[in-house]
Amino acid sequence: MPRLLRLRTDKSPKECTIQQLSAEKPLKQYRSKRDFQRTTEPEGEAAAAISAADKIFVIQEHHSRRLHYDFRLERDGVLKSWAVPKGIPETTEDKRLAVETEDHPLEYAKFEGEIPKGQYGAGTVIIWDKGTYTPKVWDEKMVEFTLKGEKLKGRYVLVRLKRAGEKSWLMLKGKD
């Protein structure tokens, strides 16, 4: 039975989610897919969430079976992640599919290298862009934020696609 332990003054009610109540460790799925004896990817730990206005983001160009871009936003001590097959939209006319993937440790924001053959995500990973972002809206249907990166700047929106499955999102470049 749920019970109130304390009031959270560091988060708004919109930032409190059912997923936070899960007993599953935040990086369990990430770790279950990797053999850290064979890959140089960071094993990482979920960090305590810091209530700073600006959080980190990274976009990694991932040459695996097919070239795609891994888009990651810091939230709740991990990197929330999406695979974007056709690249990040750079104009307001572009609409791109973004498939939600498992959370990654914060250390992954600095990862570049070769994931060995036979390992999950085998191929070359390079950092395409990085910087900070300011969240505006984050709920189960939409994530709206402003990027301040080396290449990308401005407002972006991720919208969950209702009929395409719970992991499918649409990524849009918003009007600034």
C-alpha cells in the first residue's frame, strides 16, 4: 500500500511519474544487454537527480546495422534515450520517427568508440552534438525542450505516437 514519506519541494507535480515508483533499478535493462568484459561502454550508475534548470544532452552518430542517431536527454539521474533513424530534424518542416530505447548512464554522454561484433549495438559510436537543454514540458505524451548545443540550438518537441506503440515518438523542430 502506498504511503506518503515526505513532500518533494525539488520537483513539480508534472515531474513525478509512476515509473519512479518501480522497484526495478533504472539501468537494469541497459546492463542486461551488455557484456562489460567485452565492450568499453560505461557500466555506470544512476546518479541522484540534480534539480538544475539546464541538463545535458548528447546526440551520438551510431554506425551499427544501419546508421542512426541516438538522442539522449538527462533526466532522473540517467540519459533517457531515443534512436532516430533519419537524423535529428533541423527545420520546422522535418518530422522524424524517434524510437524510445533503454535508459543509459550519464557517463554514456562522453562515450565514443567501437562496440565489438556480437555485442548489442555493435558498430562505431561518435558524438555528433552535445550541450545542455532546458525542459519546458515532460509528460507521458510529450517532451518539449530547448537545445543549446554545439550544432543544434532551439526548440524541439517529442510527441508520443498513440497508434504506433508505446515506444514510438515523433521528433519535431519547433518554431523559436
